[in-house]
Amino acid sequence: MKITVRYFASIREAAGTSSEVLQTQSTTLAQLRDELIQRPGATGAALARGRAVRLALNQVMSDESAMLADGCEVAFFPPVTGG
Amino acid sequence: MTNPRVSIQTQDFDLSEEVARLQAGDKRVGAVCSFVGLVRDRNGGAESSVQSMELEHYPGMTEKSIEAMIDEAHQRFDFFDARVVHRVGLLQPLDQIVLVAVTSAHRGESFKACEFLMDYLKTQAPFWKKEATADGAQWVDARVSDDAALARWGIAGSNAVE
């Protein structure tokens, strides 16, 4: 399926881009994160296990067990620091 | 209500104007509670250590998440209207950064709703701060104490904790 992946803050800087469109076989957010971790380059390092990474699915905070769907929007970002 | 409840903007806001608009013509209102957050010149460390601050957000999700917070606040507290303004972009110490204002019949509910909205916003709304200091620019770490503040309302905060 085809999905949009967005990056914010320190993860956006590491990725060198704010978004990309991906063709993926992953079915959950956890699998997608692992898939991106295994890619060579700085994006994978920024998403490494043990790093504080938060996720959103279709613009709602989500945990990694959530299921992907064709056309969905996934975002990876560090813990939020507004206010 | 015709006024927007949530605005994410680069420009400054005026507390008096925002409150006047929020309570305009509403004769039920007996209490208005507001909170304004400011950019400080320090972050735990020495004074004047923070020279400026860049705020990033997630257009779309940020607005939706704050709208959902206000809906959640309405489930918990008996207030009339709420207004949240959050600035993004480049800010300097002394600049206003966030406004939460709430109207209600009596003070108790607007005090509580205002504090609830701020505690929620700190840990759940997608904003990120990057501070410019003499040592360069660095992203601000999330605080465990902000999760603890949210936990007082019976909501498990897990923003700062891995």
C-alpha cells in the first residue's frame, strides 16, 4: 500500500525531509518503524528503538499496534514541548 | 458560536481583545479565567541563556488535537466557551506564546477548565520548541513534571517517558 510519512522537529532534521510517500508491506506502525530503522541513513537512526519517538496515525496520537491503511498519514516526532 | 476556538498563528495576540470577544454579549458569564504563557530567557539554567526560540507544529493535527481537548474539557467542567491561541515561528524572551481563556458562571469551573487545558496542551498537542543559546540551537526536552500535572486529572501522561 501507499502511505504518507511525515517527520517533525529533531526527527525531521535527521531525515532531511518533512515528508515522503512510501510503498510499504508493513501492516502496523511498529512494522513501519522497524522498516524505516533498517533503511540506511539518518532517518533510521533517528527512529532507533530506545529513542523517544511519538507517533500519530491520520493526525491522532497513536501507539505502535495501530494498523496502517492505504492512503493513511503516519507521523514520527519527538515528545511534544508546547505551551 | 462564530469565533474560532483555536488559532495557531505567528502574530502576537491581545489578551483584552481575546477575552472581550469570548464573552461578548453572553450575559450568563460571571467568570473569565485566562492564562498567558511567555518565552523566558532561561530553561533551568542561567539567565539570558536563551536568546530566541523557534516553535514548530503539525498543521492540521495541532488544531484538531486542541479542539478535542476543549471537547474533553466540556465533558468534565461546566463552562461556556474556551479560546486557545498558540504562536509558532521565531519568538524572543518576553514574547507571549500561548493563551487559554475560559468563561463560566462562577470562578471554580473556569479556573479548573483553564488549568486542565494547559496541562493537556503541554503534553498532548504537537508543538516543538528549539532554543537558540550561545552554545548553538537545541531542541527542548519534554518534562516528566508536565506528565505529572496531567496525571492529576486522571489521565496517564506518557509524553516525556520512553
